[in-house]
Amino acid sequence: MLMTLKELKNNLKMPIFNLREVSKLFPDESENTITMQVKRMVKRGDVARIRNGLYMFPGTEVDEYVVANLLYQPSYVSLETVLNNKGLIPDITMNVTSITTTTSKKIPTTIGTFLYSKISKELYYGFDRVKDIRTDYYYDIACREKALLDLVYIRRIKSLKEYRFDFSTVDQNRLQELAQKFPNWVKEVLNEQFKISVS
């Protein structure tokens, strides 16, 4: 007996899902059958496709940060997205920007484009896990100080004075602490604006 929309909704705990999760819920059905059923649901408008392999139920209010984490793992939201969100830069980013330890990637979806920049495992820190109350999903997002460090490092910024930054909410002690594992050239860039020791 083929999986029905009602069964899918009753078994899934989250409004966003991938085919792997569906396969676990319906182990008696083959992956090909499940894929075919979900595609039919998308065609009927019962399920919305975010991108191949990732879906949601229509009407779901989806936080882009949740989707960013689900699309590509491991990753945390950072760079321009966080800096704009926290008021450090005025420019609104068209894409959600994230950091990953795997390959840098651009992922277009039906709800927007998601950009991922690779960083070494040694620099993969400085983010918090936040719960999205609408979907009960958790997502990882950088603090403003780490997002600033990531920006300088990933975008190879040579001077912060060339940008329209508002540094009034930056915790200089936390910035100092988070900067320790970054290369000296990053600390030198930050030292123009903050008292970041170069060692």
C-alpha cells in the first residue's frame, strides 16, 4: 500500500523534511517508490519543493537560517548575513551566507540562494545553537564578533576603513578571544580598529 499524504503528515514531526527521513518512517517502501510519491505530492501542490531532496508542507513559515543549516552540513550562518542582521553593516544581503568545513558551494532553491564558504576545522567555532520556535528546528549562527572575523578572513579584507561598519555593539574582549586562532594578518586588520594583539 502506497504512502498517503495523511500518513506522511501524521508521521513527520517537522514541517521540513528530506527523502531520507521519509524512508526511515516507511521502511516497507522502496526509495524509488517514496521518491515517486513525493514527486506526485509536489505536482498536486500537497508538498512544496525547496530543492531536490528537501521539501516542506505548503504554508510553512520557514526561517532561512533553518534552511541554510539543513541544506548543507556542517554549517553555521555567518558573514554578511549576520553582520547585517546585527546592525554592523547597512547593506541587506540577497543571499544567506554561511561557513562550512567542506567545499564552498552556491545552492539555489525555490526560496532563495544559499552561499557557503569553506573554513578550516581549526576556525570552525564562535557560533550559537538557536531554536526556531515556528518549526522547532535548531540552527547554528555566528555571534557578531565571529561573523566579523569570518568576513575579514574569507573575503580577504585588507582594511575595515574601506567599509561602512557600525562597531558600537562589538564586544572587543570577545573579539580578542575569538581572534587568537586566526592568522596574524587578520589580527593586524582588526588592530586598525580594535586592540587586537598580534602574536
